[in-house]
Amino acid sequence: MNEPANGGDVERRDGISSGLAVGILILNLVIPGVGTLIAGPEYKQTGIYQLVLYVVGIVLSIILIGYLLVLGAWVWALVTSIEILKKAS
């Protein structure tokens, strides 16, 4: 008759599941920063910076410097996704 304090769940894990981490990686490959944003509050600021860098890069692609910004945002988001994937439980 004693129920667990967490409402009947067997065990609750903190962190990101490996399936979600793969989804985050795929999202970050398509649009840098979006996957990082959904990774949780600890990655929120990083995701915002990645997304802003990507959008600014898209706008500045007219004068060619934007391509470097887009590439930088994409690589940064990819590295962040790999870190999240490594931490996934």
C-alpha cells in the first residue's frame, strides 16, 4: 500500500534520453540552435546564441561574410549536439 513519492513511477531519471539526444542532433544539423533550445534550460542561452548567429549569417550572406557565420553556427551547434549525445542516459 505504500506508493512511491513520485506518483507511481518506477524510477525517474534526470537528463536527456538517448532518443531525444539523437533528435537534438538532427534538428541542429537542419537549423543550428533549435535542437539546443529543446535540450533543456541549461542549454537555453547557448541555443539562443546559435540561432541568432545563424539568422544573422543568413541575412549577411548577401555580402558573403554571412556564409562564415552560418558555417560557424552550424559547427558550434554540431559540437553542442555531440556533447549532449555523450551526456545522454
